[in-house]
Amino acid sequence: MNLIFKAELMDEAAVRRAVVRISHEITEKNKGTENVVLVGIRRRGMPIAAMIAGNIARFEGAELPVGELDIKFYRDDVLPEHRDPTVTPSRLPFDVNGKRVVLVDDVMYTGRTARAAIEAVFAQGRPSCIQLAVLIDRGHRELPIRADYVGKNVPTSKTEVVSVHVPEYDGELCVKLLQRIEQ
């Protein structure tokens, strides 16, 4: 299977604006930053969580704790060839008990990643609530899960792929739409 470029959905400025909006929405919905922690879902959720934390530090003068979650062990849609996933330790440098945990991911699709992340958080303790922030919601949900904060809703077909690029892994900040081409 090959992927071909179809369109740029968001350039760097659009991504930054969306993340700024999400940052404001998080502080508004939580009536400030007390007991709020950010947890980036590995891999591209982590840089987005760091961007949100940086924005909130600038706007509110508050440093939010940021953690990183590896959800591979909690997935329910593992392919047979990936039955023994290599799981790297999650880094949650804080206790989640009683916290308002905001999970951060790049793209929401079926909802299975969010479900696995929720399970992974509960394996660490009992937060007062869990919220979900995503840069892109592309639809096609298989589970009754929705994001609390969405940078952009992008209706897609199942043959399309939404690819979020972050400088840490891709050298650029943007969102691209790719088309799957079966060979």
C-alpha cells in the first residue's frame, strides 16, 4: 500500500492557532489550572501537549505538569503480527489521583486510542475526571467517545490518512491529507 499527498489541511500558523484555542478552552472549562495535568499520548500527542503547556504558562502564568503515556499494552485492535508489542514505560511524573487529566492526541479516528489511554490512566490511579484534546477529529468512530477539545474537524473517507507533522519527528508543523493507493 502506498500513500500519496492529497492536500495540506493545516499549515504551521493554523496548527498554532488551533493549539492556542485548545489551551484557552482547557483553562476555561476547568476554571483555571488547579489540579489539571496534561498527558500526551505517545507519539505525536506529546509534542502537542507540550505546546499546550507552553501556551497555558504564557497566558495563565501556571506551569502544568506534562506526562507521556504509551498505550500499546492497552490496545484492543492489535494486529496478529504485533501481538507482543514493545511497550516503553509511560512517564507520569505526578500522581493522577484526584487530578483533572487532559489526554492529548494528534488525530481522533475510531476512538480506540482514547479508550486505551483512559484504561492506561486508570491503571495509574483514580483521577477526578479525564478529558480529551485532539488536534484533528476525522470521524469514523467505532466507540462512543468524543473529544472535549478539537482543533479541527475534518470529514474523511476510510481510504484517506490524516498525517500530523511535528518538528520533533518530522521537521515541520502541519497537517496533511494522504490518499491510500492499493497496489
